[in-house]
Amino acid sequence: MILQGKVWKFGDDVDTDQIIPARYLNSSDPKELAKYAMEDARAGFAEVVGQGDIIVAGKNFGCGSSREHAPICIKAAGITGVIAPSFARIFYRNSINIGLPIFESKEAAEAIEEGHEVRVDATSGVIEDLTTGKNFQAVPFPDFMQELIAAGGLMNYIKKNKMDK
């Protein structure tokens, strides 16, 4: 799977309340949540983010509560992947469960700037900054996790595998 998009840059310790503020958790509809994506980290983000864009952030992205709403809302807003040096473990797991690819690469997160165009090969973990021509390496997902992400998340993966039998 190849991802390519414009970069939106965020700092360290972006928590789930910044990703989707608690005041909007009265809905679980992804389209509704997407309207408020990253609102407390950057007001108006949902209006300017484009389909296929990629978030590049600092360490500990997704810290805070264990709400699945956080990766759901950024994926529904059009984000196709997140690159950071590290992720909160529950955010990491929730992202995989809903089919949002995330990539750990300190070097990429530090070097890639907002507005750059990047391409990520999810199979090999190669992150290419198309603006500067620099390449970075993230740890690629094991095959079974790539299948899960390609299916659109855990529930779709399970449904697909039941139907294949």
C-alpha cells in the first residue's frame, strides 16, 4: 500500500482531547466527528485538510484517553496516515483496529516540514519526502497487520475472513 499526501505538522504530546475534543463525543458517526478533527490543536483544521493528507507529529502522539474516536475522526477527515517518533500504545492499537496506518520514525518526524509532499510505502516502511528528496525508514508492519489495515480495520478484516471460508 502506497500513501501520498500533503503534510500537516504537529508537536509533541498531542492528546486525544486535542485530536477530538470531549465536547463532541456525543456522536460516534465518523463524518460528524471529522468536522472537529484536531480542533483543539489547530482551529479550523477540518476545513483545510485534504483527502489523502498525512499528519507528521512529535513524540507520544495520541496520549490521553483510550477513546477510539481519535483515530476515527482523523481518518474520516481525510488523513491517510500518521508519522511520529512514538505513539501512545492505546492510540497505536486503536489506529490499527480502525485501519489507520501509523509509522514510527524519529528522523522523518524531525525532518519533514508542514506543506511537504510525502510518499509512504506501508509494505517496506520507506518514507519519501518528495519535497526534499530525502528518504527515511519506519518499521514496517508485519504481514498480518498490513492485511488488517488494507481491509479497513479489524471488524472488516474479520468479516472478510468469515466470508472467505
